[in-house]
Amino acid sequence: MSKAYPSNLTRDPYEFLSDLIPAAKPGGRPRTVERWEVLNAIFYVLVEGVRWRSLPGDFPAWQTVYTYFRDWRKDGTWLQIHDHLREWTRIEAERQPSPTLREASYGSDNRQSKRQKCSHGASIGGL
């Protein structure tokens, strides 16, 4: 069990995400680390901006944490975790669970209108 870091998930968000985390592969070794600890270690790296090798010793080994992160990124689990946490955060802030179409497309519409204003056909800013 690691110390309490500001980046740690509490049990409520963890329970919200736990169904997204893939089960252990059949036939392999049993898991020796808690998934909650792995998630907390990943969030520590992301929030604190440290290298994987600089994880404090009270987290699982950095190689283990990085392997989980890499595998989850490859199979799409990490994107699902991101989307669910965004939804959780928006609901906590009493906003709609997902951005509206207007919010999501605001930046792209603005860039498109700037491109259309350019009279000689070149895009602005090298886009």
C-alpha cells in the first residue's frame, strides 16, 4: 500500500473504473499487484511529471506499472479510462456527461473560418 498522494484515486472513482480494467490472462501467473495501486502509480507519473524509473518505492515496481500502462494504451483500455474519468469529472462539476457538439467543434470551426478568409488559398499557420 502506497502513501496518500494527491494523485491517488479514492475508492469511488476506482470502483467506477474497475470494470474497464481487463481481467488477468488465462493460464498466466496470478497477479501479484493490486490494480488500484497500478492506477495510482500511473496517475502519480502523469500528475507529477516524473519518469517511470522515478516512481517512489511504495508503488509497485516501475517496470510492472509501465507494462500495465503500455498494454492498456495498446488495447484501448487507457482511452476508456480517460473517457470515463472525464465523464465522472463533468458530472461532479454538475455539467453534462459529455461535451455538447458546440463545445467539441468550437475550435475547429474557428480554425476553418480563418482558413476560408485567406484569399490566396494558403492555409494560415502552415495548417
